[in-house]
Amino acid sequence: MVTINLTLNNFSELPALLNVFDRFGNDYEYTTRGIFRRKIPPVCSICSAPMVHNGYNPHTKQGLGEINIGRYKCLNCGSTYEEDHSFWEDMKTLLFDSFNYFFQILRYHNVSYDGISDIMDVIYPRSRNTILRAFYKEMEKETVPSSENIRIVHYDEQHPKEGRCQKYRLTLLDAKTQRTIADELFEDKNPETIKEFLRKNLDASEPVFIVTDFDKRYPDILKEIFGDKLVHQYCLMHLNKLIVSDFPKNTTIEHELLKYRLLNIFYNRENEIKFLEELLSEELNVINNKEKHQEWSKKAKKEFYQYRNELKLERRRKKENLPLNSLEKAKYNFNELMENIRTYDEKVQKRLWMINKHWLNLTLFYYLPGAPATNNPIESYYSKSLKTDNKKQFRTDKGIENQIKLTQMRRLNLLKKPQKSFLELFRLFTPFKF
Ligand SMILES: [Zn+2]
């Protein structure tokens, strides 16, 4: 066991020091001046002559402490050697790994980087950027088994009338096979009815990716059944319908343009936007003459609807769906709208805040290759014409990707809990405080 030369100052630290140095034999010493070294210097690695003690190098970690690592010198050839200090590095790693775990837990609970930095101020101050870099680096290292067998399903309801009786049709469709899992009629659509229907037809112990519309009851119902296993995607087509309904049928070119810019968040409507922007610049020529303006408006809208129809027919000929934007593009388009949010009508403002609030649930499909963004298959199933979605490939967004990864890690118990508490870890450093 290492020899520890105590002074009155470090007398009480003996147990902590013994703990730190417990891997070293009694050929080592910790001197009263706080130098860690071999009692008898080693032989020179170059000329094999015995070396002598030759002072020390201080190793400091801001806010934690300092240790002096002994140096040796060969009197024969003059070469120097510093004692191994990996135990000191290991102590730091232990503490910083434990910080990384702490950051992950806080990020899992959606604490912002600024928030974590504020919390760290009372533990061991770390800047927002230091935390962000440490978190990203750590997440890069983490691997989640990709074989997680996730079931991808569509859920929707129809409310048909059977004679005078109002009925409720609940439907589950498998996204991969496009086959119905279940399709049943009920007398009501209480949360309990829906829960029972889902429990009966899906394995709640397996992860599930489920697409639904924006019905406010769904998040709670699904969370209760699937808990952490749930990946809940909101249908983008339903979102588009809501956006269209925010604008009056008989609308101005300006409003039409704004509508298409909202639709352009997730789907590529650049063509329509370009067309409308050109029309809008023409409008300036007639805007001062009321009669001319009205006439122009009518004509302009007719031109636009024709153009829009041509695009639609062309897609149909080519058997193409409306192309989805990449996640980066979607985020960019959305942010651009948010920057001017104050200038829009209240309805549009509300819609944008709603998209903002549900952003994660609107974009989850980007992270699961082949996952659907809409409930179109179930809509077509209801209208009895089955068609399949194109497979989409997307680039990924690190922020949300990490968030999803954390959820998976938590679910799979992969978040590595440290063996020691912060208090215990900090105590390791107390003998070295300066
Ligand atoms: Zn030598």
C-alpha cells in the first residue's frame, strides 16, 4: 500500500487518499508537500542507470484541485521521466461522465441548454456551449439497437349512420402491408372504447409508430396504452386541410400566397408560390383603380386555379405524390413564417403556434425510414381505393434525432447511471483542493 505522509492539514483526508491511491503498492508515496511519486526512482529507460527525484509537475483542474506528479532525472544521460498520473485523469473522467449522464437526463426531460447551465452553476459551473458540445459528443457515441421492431400503423375513425343510428367505425391499418388490422363498428367513441379497441388489436408491450389526426383525446389515450413505446405522428394531410380551412373560399391573391406558404412548410409548393408572387407584383399596377382591380383579381385567380390544376394533372400522369420537403427545408420554411407572425391574421397566427407546439409529432416520420407522414392509406381504404405511399428518403436533424435516441435509450434502460453520486465524486477531490 502506498505510503501517505500526513500533515496536520491533510490528516482528516487519510481515508479519501487511501481510496484514490488504493491501486498503488508500497513502493509509492504521497509526500507532505503533496507530491505523488515512487519512493525509489526507477531506472533510466535509455541507459538503465538509476534515476533521482527531480521535483514535480503540477496538474490542476479548475475548481476541483491540484496534484503534484513526481519527476525523475537520470544523472548519467540527463533524460527525465514523469510518474504516471492516469489515476488523476480517471478521477476527472469519472466525474465528467457523471455530468454527461446528468445532461442526458435533463435533456430527456426537455431542459434547455441554458437551463442546464443555470443548474450547473450551483454544482460545477459549465457554459451552455460546453454542455451542448459534451451532450452531442456523448450522443454521437451512443448506439441504440436498430433492430427495434417497430410496428407502423394508421388509426382513424369514421362516423357513419346506420339507418337512424349513429355508429362509430374504428380502423387500424398496418402501414407496411397496407392490410387492415381491425375495422369495427361501435355504439360510441368514448376514450374507453378506443382504448379497448387498441389494446385488443395491438401489442402494447412493443414499440408502435402510429399516425392519427389531431383529435385532442388521442395523445392521452395512446400514452396510457403504449407509454414510452409510443411514437405518435400527426397526419400532415389533416394539417393541410386545417390550413386550407383557415382561409375564406373567396380569397385575395395575397391570402392565397400566404396559404401556399403555410402548405409549403412540409410539401413542396414552390411552383404555386412563384406563380402567385408574379401575380402579386402585377397587382401593383391596378391596385389604385377599384374597377380594374376587381376585374384583374377575378382573372388572376382563374389563371392560378388553372395553373394549379395543370400541376395536379401532371403529377397524376406521372403517378407522383405531392413531394415532401426535407426536414431542414421544412424547418427553414416554418421559421421564415414565424419571423413575420405578427403581421398575419389571428387564425393564421394560431395555426402557426399550433404547428410550433406539435412540431415533434409532425416530424417524427423523418426519422423512421419508410414511415408515413399521413393517414392517406386509411382515407383511401375508407374510399375503397387502395394506393401505396412512395418511399421517402430524408436527411436528419441532429436535435430531434438525439431527442428520439434519448427516449429509446431510456426505454431500453441504456442511459448509463454512474456508480457514485456527485457528492461522492467531489469528495475524491477534497484532498487535492487548493
Ligand atoms: Zn540515462
